[in-house]
Amino acid sequence: MRNTTILAIVILMSLGISVIAEAQSFEVHPSDEAPYLPENLIRNYFLGEGIQIQSIKYSGSDDATGFFQGAENLIGIDRGIVLSTGKVSAIKQAHTKEASTVTSTDLIVDEELSSIVSNSIVRDISKYEISFVPTADLISFNYVFASEEYPDYVCSQFNDIFGFFISGPNPNGPA
């Protein structure tokens, strides 16, 4: 099997704050709480069968990633990992400047993510880099990108971005 690396980078994947606040069964657990530590999130909640993990690296604030559940009716995915530029514990709050509080610094730099925006500084990155060997013929990922800042900053110098990068031998599959 071939070794494949996934670089999943998310800027403010907040799941639509105002809609989620209405869901009674929706829960978010920040990764600064055991057992939801950053590496455990990937091993126990993100990757399923057919994957042999080589390495997992998380960059960002521990309270900028976490586990969510009970979101099927809201986003079409019942449970999974949330990545944010703010604190994931604030996701269920109504849209306020406090809910948008940043957690990371500008110390995390990513060339791939920076390459998809022009004339902008990428701030408050929360990202995973996962190296794995697939043991199956097909790999799929479900994801939702949302921003609690939309539409407040549309066409401004502040824009939320998302990148999901896959590299390795023939990442597009057989020709």
C-alpha cells in the first residue's frame, strides 16, 4: 500500500452558530478535555476502518478543536471533529464578538493554505496533518464548512477559508 498524507486545514469551521444554538441535543467537547485530546480525536472519531495511521500532528490551540455530536438535523453529519479560529466551546453561543474570540497566534504558517488566498494574512490556523497508509480501495471524507462571521465580513479583508489537501503517490486514484 502507498503512504498518503492528508493536510486538513480549517479556518473557523464554526458550524453556523445561530442555527446550532437552537439544537437541544447538540454537544461540543473541546480537545482540552480528556478523552477529546487532539490526537485522540483523529484516532477515535475521525478515521474509520481501512486506514493505518503513520503519524498525527495538530497545530493550533487545544480549545480551537474538539468533538461534536447530535448535529445530524443541523448539518447532515451527526458527529465528528470541529476546527475553529475561536474557542469551540463558544459554538453554541449566538453570534457575538466574544463568540469569535481568537485562540491561536500568527505563529502558525501554512504555505498551502496561504496559496489559496491572495493579498491576505492567514491568522488563527487550526490544522491537522495526518500521514496514513490506506488498506482499502476507497477513502472518503464528509465535511461541512461554515462561518459564524458570514455575511458580516464578505468582501472585506477578513475572510474565512478552508483547505483539505491530499498528497502522496497518485492521490487522485487510478487513471
